[in-house]
Amino acid sequence: MTTEGMHGMWEKVNKTRILSLVIVGSMFLGLIVAARQLPQIRLQNKLETWLSKDDEQVRALRQKELYFPAEERILVSWKTSSLRDPRSSAFRDRISQSPYITKVRTPADIVQQMTRWKVEEEEAIRRLTGVLIGPQELVLETSTVDGAIVEPHVSCVLTLSAQGVSNPAASLEAIHAAAVQSGIPADELHIDGSQVTSHAIDQEVVKATWNSVDPLRRPPVFAIAALAGVLLAFVLLRSVRIGLMVTASAWFTALVTTALIPAVGHTMNMVTIVMPTLLVVLTISGAIHVANYWRHAAASGASNPIKEAVRIGWWPCFLANATTAIGLLSLTISPLSPIRDFGTFSTIGTMLSFVVVIVGFPAMLRLSNVPPNAKAKKDSNLIWSRVAAQVSRRRKAIVLSSIVLGTTAGFGLQWLKTEIKVGRYFPDDARLNQDSRFLEENIGGTSSFDLLVHFGSEYEDNHFFLDRMTLIREIEDAV
């Protein structure tokens, strides 16, 4: 080779390394920008925010809130509660001082208020039964505990302030503290409400990211996914350095895509929380393909194995990512905002994964100067050549079996059921389910619906207010 030829080759190599440095440097800069956005991620798991503003049920809810402003309430009860339990008033007085609570009502307070308005005490208790007072039939009149007659359980209702709604963890901590100070044992306390449920979901989502309380007994899902990806890359590629580059590419894709969520003003939820794991798996798969193309090119004697790997691999990787992105993009037509967000950001992440696999990962390979270990690739090719031969020889049986299996599995979809009760997402022994069961079994339902009754002008002209009130009561009894 002439001096001019060697100089031209050296100049070309230098340009390639400079370009690789620019690419890797840009990825590092993007990671820094993403790291500044990630702490701003907020969790939002309130189910009523899932539907579009144009949904008929949402419009009905907003119309109802024009007449009856929405309030976040929490039900608080305990195992030995009763209508005449003095701890109820002590708890009310203490928790009323909290900035997280705007209003506290005990059943005794409401009964007393109703009797002041000439309602008989027995009738007042009847009206509150199944709401804040447990049904009398659950308790035998002859039942006694330490010589005292056992009465139905009761529940206090607390209304959260704006500060309490924005900080449910502090609100629940204040409720627990006030209850204990009022003489209510912590293990007897039962709390329920939409904010309690949302907070429980948020806690589980955080534990999926990192469980600082008990990481050995319940290791975080993301840590398991990261470890599995690293080990898989090491085993398949037989190189620690290449495995680290594959893992770095995968987590770069996941972190940058996740950082887009707070950057555009959106929140995370129990649907979008699985997106990073999906992108990690997708990117690791693509990077392993490119690494194998690189080794195959080196084993075939290519002068520039990395360039040849990109040339061979970009089209199959693009097809794989594009079809995945189209499938994810189809989720954006869903009326549920978490599913739309998952479809949108996962589609962006899938295409970013393609760019990282075809551009970023080869740039890392170029800068690392890792030998392709072509001999290991040849040994591996012998195994897979035998597998490929067997698949080709039995192709008809494999296709037929796949069709039968797919059809059989598809037939089972008729028994597919959906679940919207959040408690079912948790184990039966979870505190959320224990509290909910106690309130439902001893007091009344914890899930409610609002029935708004409109009276036309003709009805109002011909009936007094008491007539309307009587009709509402009849509707209530019928429901």
C-alpha cells in the first residue's frame, strides 16, 4: 500500500473515531438532561382521571360537582369502635387540628345534630346504618365483652384539605398519630378511601422501582429486569465489556424515554410504569442481534466488521422495531389516558431504541476496540446450523402445530374478564384489603355512586320542597 493510501485510511479511521466520540458524547449529554427530569416524575393512579373529558360519565360527574363540590373523604374505624366510644370525640378533636383535614364528623355528632332538628334518635341511627354505623343484626344484643354490651361498629368520616390531597402520605401519618394518641391501638385501626387506595398503589409502584424497606424479601421488579438483562447479555455474547455496552444502550433508551413523561407535563401510573422494562428488553434484543452480525462479519473476513454489521442489521432491526411501534401506536386510540400515554411514549422509545442499536451501540463498539471473538461465533454457528436444518426439515409440522396452538389459545379469549376493583391488584393479606373488608363487613360499602335527580319546573311549581325531599328518600330506599 502506498503512503498516500495509508494516510487516507488513517484519516478515514480518525474521522470514524471522531464521529463515534460525538455520538457517545451526545448520548452521555442526553443522559445528563434525562437525569435532571427524572426526579420530577409524579405518580397519578386515581381511576377517575383515566377517562377523557368528553366522556359521558365524566361530563355527568363534572355537572354534579357544580351543585355538590367534590371532596376527598377518608373513613376511619377501629375494631372496638361504637357509637358511645369516648375515643371518637378525642380522635375528632386531635385530628381537627391537622392542616391536612378540613372537617371531621363522627356518627355521634351527626346523630346529635339530627336530633336537634327534631329527628328521633332511633330514626337518626337507622338513617346512618350502613353508612357510618354498622347494621344492628351483625351484633347480638346479648353479646358482651368484659361485661359491656357490644354495639355496632362505627366509622368517622374525614374530609381532606387541599394540602392533604396533595400529600396523602402525610395525611395518613397524621391520622395514625391522632388515633394512637386518642387511645386507639394502631393494629385495630382501619382506614379506607380513594386517597388511601391511590397512595397504596403509588407505594407499590415505587417499590417496583426500588424497595428500600425489604429489598431481599421483595426485590424491585426493575432491579430483577436489569440483572436478568445483564446476565443474558453476558451469557449470549460471552464478553463482559460487550455485555456492559448492551446494558448501557438499553438503560439509556429506557431512562431518556421515561424522562420525556415529566418533560411534557404528564404523570406516571400503574400502566406506564412497565414501559422502561419493555424498552430495556427490546433494546437488549436488538443490540445482541447487531453484536452477532458484527461477529459474523468478522468471521467472514470483512475489512470493517462494524460497518458490515450495521449494513446487514439495520433493515431487520428496523422491521422489528417498526412493527412493534405500530402495534404500540394503535393503543393511542384508547379513551383511557394511561393506555394512550403508554402507547405514545412506548412508540417513541421503540424508535429511539432502533437509533441506539444501529448508531449508538456500534459507536461504543468502535471506541472500545473489543475483539469480535470470531472463533466463538463459528462454534455457535455450528449449533444453530443444526437447529436451522431441523426446523427446515420439519417446517410443515411446525407451522401446523403453531396454527392449532394459536387457534386453541384464541378460543379461550371468550372467558377473558376485566377487573376494576383496585383491591384485587393486591394480595388478600395486604393492609388495604384488610381495612376494606373490615369496613364492608362491619359498617357498609366503601365504594359509592352518586345519583343526581333533576326536577322539572312543572314539578317544582306543583310540589312543595318537602314533597321533593320525600321522593328523594323513596328513591334512596328503593336503591
